[in-house]
Amino acid sequence: MSKNIILFFIAFIIFSIIDLIWLAYVGRPIYVYYLGDFLRENPIWISAIIFYIFFIIGMIVFVIRPAINQLSYRYAVSYGSFYGFITYMTYELTNHAVIKAWPFGIVLIDIVWGAILSALVSVLSLFFYRRFCLN
């Protein structure tokens, strides 16, 4: 199996676990409070999966692969957090600009979460890739 495919699955699993914990337990009360009327009872999972796939491909291209090439956790943390900050900010500020009732509290929470999540996924992907694929 190609090392890029292995890297994708490493990042996908890490991202999915961390983000699902956030969405199901930590962030859920926040989202219900701010966005209760907007939330679906049953999410459209295919949309979430498509987002995860392309978000992770972007992380691999712009953050994780360069961090592996440099063997640099500092690169993974700094560029991972920047990637998450920029991508989540794009989504949140667009929502805030065009959706009448989009709360600014959610904008701030999600931007910070995007930076933290992306930094964690980048560092952990680098760690597991180095541990299992570079030997």
C-alpha cells in the first residue's frame, strides 16, 4: 500500500476521533445553545465525510507531508494550527457575513477549535507516520 494512502488513513482516523469527541461531547452543548434551531437531528453524514476527506488531503499537501520531509514537529504545530485557523475562519466568517443569525461566539469558538484540531492532527500524524512508516 502506498505510503500516501497510509498517511491519509492515519490522519483521517486521528481527525475523526478527535473531532467526533468534540462534536459529540465537548462542543455539543455550545452548539445546541447557540445554534439549536439550525441543527439537524440527523446529520447528513456524506457531507461530513466529503469535508473530512478534502480537509485532510489539504492538511497532507500543505502541512503534514512538508513536516514529514523536514522531520519537524515545530512545522507540524505551527503550520497545522495556521491551516486550521485559515480554513475554519473562512467558513465561519462567511457564515457570519451571510447568515442573519450566525452568532459571533460560534465564529470565535470554531476558529480556535480549527487551529487546535489541525495542530493536533498534524503532530499526531507526523508521530505515527514516523513511528510506523519511516522504519
